[in-house]
Amino acid sequence: MATTFDPFSELDRLAAGLLQSRPGPRVMPVDLYRDGDRYILLADLPGVDPGSVDIDVDGQLLTIRAQRTAARADGAKWLVQERPAGTYLRQFSIGEGVDSANITASYDNGVLSLVIPVSEKAKPRKIQVLSQNSAEKQGEVAEQPTHQG
């Protein structure tokens, strides 16, 4: 049986191992989209205890923090340990068009979901365009007293 050695795959594996062991916050992949009058943010946090998730808004900055603890097996000799443990952190600038007082969050099957409502002042609205004649007529109608006879 012939086997081939690919030095690049070994380098990729080694580099990935080094990058995963670096100190600091871990990557938290997210999806963010607008659905009508709200934004939906979905963050992947597999294996994170929901009690460790901390979400706060400070002015225009939304911060999500979470902690994932490493698996422990007393007396075990690890052969592969690729699931990252540590702190996860993401920050988003949310702008003034968001109703930050009414943000809600839930955690299900390793996915953190935030519903971020759009503030009333930021919602799109129609502005009626009046011609000079219709504006004058509206003014006349408002000024004319009604007669009851």
C-alpha cells in the first residue's frame, strides 16, 4: 500500500493548533440581517453555558461576551483537542436608530439570538407632498366655521 506525505497539510494542522492556543478572545461567527422593523443577530456559541453569556449596551456599543470551559477528563491522555475553550467577545456599533432598551436575547442549540428593534424615529415613513393649491384649500377649510341651520 502506497502512502503519500503532504507537508502542506501538516503545516496547516500545525498553524491551526498554534492559532487556537493563542491567548485572547475567540472568534464568534455571526449573521446579522434586518427583518422589517428589527435587526436579527445570530451568533454561534456551541458548548457555551448560557449563564456565562453577558450582553450589554453602553451608549452605541453592543458587547457580547461568553465563556466556554475546556473539557476535563481526569486521567485521560488527550489525542486530539480541537474544540476551543476560553472567552468569546464581539462588539458592534449599533447607531442611534436602534431601540436599545428593548433588545431581547435567547440561546438555543448553541446559537445566541438577539432581536434588536428599530427605534420609532428611525422607521421609514411616508411624507405627503401637497401642491400650493391643496395647501391653501386645507388652510381655508380649517379656518371656515361650520354653520348649523
